[in-house]
Amino acid sequence: MAVVRLRHCMSETDAEAEVTVVLPDGSELTVPAGSTVEDVAFEIGPGLGRDTVAGKIDGELVEKYAAVHDGARIEIVTDQSDEYLTVLRHSAAHVFAQALQRLHPEATLTIGPATDEGFYYDVTDVDLDEDDLAAIEEEMDEIIAADYDIEREVRSREAARETYADNEYKRQILDEEADGEEVTFYVQDGWEDLCQGPHVESTGEVGAATLLEVSAAYWRGDEENDSLTRVYGTAFASESDLEEYLELREQAQERDHRKIGQEMNLFSIPTVTGPGLPLYHPPGKTVLRELSDFANELNRDHGYEEVETPHVFRTELWKQSGHYENYKDDMFLLDVNDEEYGLKPMNCPGHATIFDQQSWSYRDLPQRYFENGKVYRKEQRGELSGLSRVWSFTIDDGHLFVRPDQIRQEIESVIEMIFEVVETLDLEVEVALATRPDKSVGGDEIWESAEEQLRDVLESGGYDYDVEPGDGAFYGPKIDFGFEDALGRVWDGPTVQLDFNMPERFDLTYTGEDNEDHQPVMIHRALYGSYERFFMVLIEHFDGNFPLWLAPEQVRILPVSDETLGYAHRVKNALEDEGFRVEVEDRDWTVGRKIRAGHDDRLPYMVIVGEDEQEAGTVSVRDRFENQRGDVDLGDFVDHLVEERAEKRTEPDFVDGE
């Protein structure tokens, strides 16, 4: 395909003006005003210019025709970039939409973005179910094989409205979201879609695509709006990459926390109780209690004091903190005696209020509070999914009130605590610095100072991190730690956030060495993120095979016959005396069936006791890996379990380790 280089038309005045952009290595490049991302690429080198697929301006993925501005941070996206797959999948969404309308001309299109796993397209005026996907896929394959050029066209907003005279959804996009008097369409083989891009050059670059599922969705995610049909799919540059993904997806489905949660009786989210409101059954609560004890111990070891705040506050508190303005739509609001109250979406205003109840000297700081605080956020029902996104969840929250000279030391201490959690549970995290969002409070100088201090901690600590522009909290920037699952999806986890704004809004002070009032800095942090999402991560990470210290049932005693049932209970008592969670399998089953049931229940250890063990006062130990060791002194086994639990080892290791 011929490469056509497009350059924005510039007036003589524009041509004389210049802008300076910042490249990924920190160097600066001066280009004519009105230059596009593609123009910048050609300025760097003709090869890079020809290879340009898209770009990033200040962290936002844009089409290569997007104009740059003075001071913009620019990245060039080629088919070797991480972002290329996102661009390809956006084009795959168009391939799906074209295939759908070939087969179902009556279908009305709404939006079809790329996602972390692939893409989706929301449609209406057509009845679709899983049985329809194969035919649509076949049509998609034909479009991909035809290798149609994907061409960008610029049209007036009025012309676009005429195109979508019968599509209220596209007209709403034109009226409420599209900027400027001109908008862009992308066209392939005569089929077109209103779109800002970016896209690959032709449909053939979508090497392999498949459709995954059909679900219901609401227009703009608002359940008050029209119900739509959402079709999910994914795409890769090659068939082999797609096959690898599908294999991983099948493995991930086997590890799905909702499936395992049901098998292990960990939690449920019944329709009768309401969406996004999980119920924790005894085994699940056992795991959560162990996690809570671990976090509480870490907190106390690092000088935190436990506090507790109520589930509901007058909205005056949320207005003072800034949450009402920024989170009102996501809050559950109540009218109580003509006063407005709200279920708390965060714990921080309560902790700030506790700090404000007494006077502090500079010698008293830092003050460190922690709370396993239940919070509530009104997510859209279509976004709720198992424990990953719920209405009610618990944050292992911590808030520190520190002097400016203590910031670095306290942030480093928090990161040390986070990595103790990560390493204890054998997890891997991705680290990111999230900067100021569009919706924020506080001045430029405060934000610049906060971001610079977090960046300095990360760089001096030698951490490999990404920058997530605009992804900070409304009150301050943050360092986020994300957990990657089997499909490469990253889930929000621990966080540390620097906040100069809330202390100002609450007029928090301490008396300095100069005997004057000074404003403390507030640090928000969580070691897990939320218990719900962290529990989800652990269920899937361990495939339900929790380490001994977390396992709901740690040891199961399997008597060979009724004659050894009494000895089985004596063994149980010896283990329970050391605080272990133990059951005796006393059903009238064969030993083989009892062993299979124990493996299905994901037990770290099973202890088999027969007449020989009873006579010798020993046990036979079997672990979840089907390793077995006989003639084991009961005291030795108990001592090992105590040590394994105390060290929080991630795998049972008695049989192999002794």
C-alpha cells in the first residue's frame, strides 16, 4: 500500500510560528506550528515517519494526524509499540461492525472501543445471541482477507448529522462530545463509521479476530438509558497470538474467582440481596480474617494506631472534603429528617476529622491511623463483576499526617510495607505514577510539588514504573501497584497517595518549632487496595490452593475405619490446641474417595490414620501435590505446621522439605 503523508494546511503566519515538543528520552524538538504527530515522526527520521501508525500526546493515544501543541510530550506508535495492539483492536471493532451490518443491515451502531483484552461494540435494533457469532466471524474473516484500505475522511459536523439522521446515539456523540466544526470518519470498502481513530492502514493488518460473548449493556453505562446489546471480541496480528490468548483465556476461566468461590463456598452475591453486595461464607471470612490480621500486624509494627469511623456521614463532611463535588453521582445519598447524609465512598474525611479533634506539636508527627473501613460506591450495574467491582467493599485504609520533611521517609516506609505483602504472597506488581486528572482540586504549584516528590522516591529507589497521565485522585497524585492476572489484565491493588489539598480544606494544623501554625501533609495508603479485589486476585493467583496460613481448612484427618475414629479426634485435638483449622472426615467412604474429596477441596494437608498409626502414635501425611510420607511423629508434624504457618510459606512443604 502506498504511504500518503498528510500535513495540516497552515497559513503564512502559522508557518512562521514554531512549537517545541518533548520526546520520550527527554530531548526537545522544534517543529512548525500546526504539525501533526506524523510530521514529528518524519522530522525525527523518514523511516520512523513511514512506520508511524498513531501517537501519544501527553500520554493519550491519538491518530497520527492529530496536531501537537507547544510543550506536548510526544511518543510515536509503530507496529513495534505496545500500543499497536490497541490500535489494531480498534480497527477490529470496525471490522465487526461492517460484518454485522452486511448480515443485519437493520443494526444500529453506537460505540465500539478497544479494551485491554480486545474490543466491544454496542448495537441495537438487532437480536443477537451466541449462536449468531459464528456467521459474523466468517464475514469478518472475509473482510480481513480482502485487505481493504482504512481511509480517514474529514467532514463537517452538519454533514455528519445528516449521515446519522436515523441514529440518535451517533447524533448525541456529535452534539455532546465531538469537538470543532469538523469531525472524522473512517471508511473501508464503502462502509463508514464516525470515529476519532487511530486505526491501522488496512483491514488485513488485523491478522486474526474472534468474537467471545454477547451481553446486555446500557447506553453510556447508565441504567436509566436504553438497553443495548454488547458484543465482545478480541484480535491479534497473527493467528498464533490469538490461539495463545484463547488457551490462556480457557485457563483463566478455570481459575475464575466466581467459579472457585462457589466450589469452595467462599462467597456469594445473591440477586435477593442486591447487586454488588457480596456475602462472605464461613470459609471466605476465614481467609479475610487472616488477611486482616496480617495487615493489622504490619500496621502496628510500623507505628499505626487503629481508628473506626461510621458508615454514614452528613454530606457537609463530603462537601468539605471535595468528595461531594467529585463523587456525588457515585454516592448512595439518604434523606434523614430533612438533612442529607451519604454512605461513605472513602474513609479519609473521617480520619482527617479525627486528627482535627486535638492540638498537635511538630514533635507529635507523624500521626498514623489505620482502619479496615467499609465504603460504598454506586457503580453502574453493567460494570459489576464478581468481587472485582462491587457496591460495598472494605479498604485496608491508612492515613498519615506528616511534616513536609517527613514525606520521603514515610512514603518509603509505606512502599516497604506493600512489598512485604507482595513478597509474602508471591505476587508480581506493576508500578505506575498517576498524575493530575482533569477533575481535581488545588493549585498547579501544589500538584507539581506532589508529583515531583513521588517521582523522586520512585527513581531514587530504582523502581521500574510507568506514568499514567491524568489517572491520579482528585486531591493528589499517587503511586499505584497493579496485579497482573493470567490474561495480562492489571487489577488495581495497593496505593500510596500524596495529598496537600485535604489538610487545607479541613484547616488541619500543627504547632511548629517556631511556635507558629503549619499545615501537615496527608498521605493516603492501602496495602491491599480493597479486600474484595485482593481476595479475587488471591483466589485466581492460587487457583483456590491457599497457603497453609490462609487456607479455610488447613488439615483434614482421614480415619481408615470407624475403629480409628477416636484416634483421629485425638490427632485433631492436638492440632487444634496449636490453633489450626482441622476437620475429621467421618463419612462412611473408602480412603481413596476421602483423598479425592480432599484434593477437590484444595486442602494443604491430609492426615491418614489407620490401626498401625494408632498403635505407634504416628500419622501418615499427604499434601496437595499427592506426595505422601508415612510413619510421621505427630509432634514433629505439628512443629512443622507451626513453623510453616509462622513463616507464611506459599506452598505446603512438609513431605518434600523433611
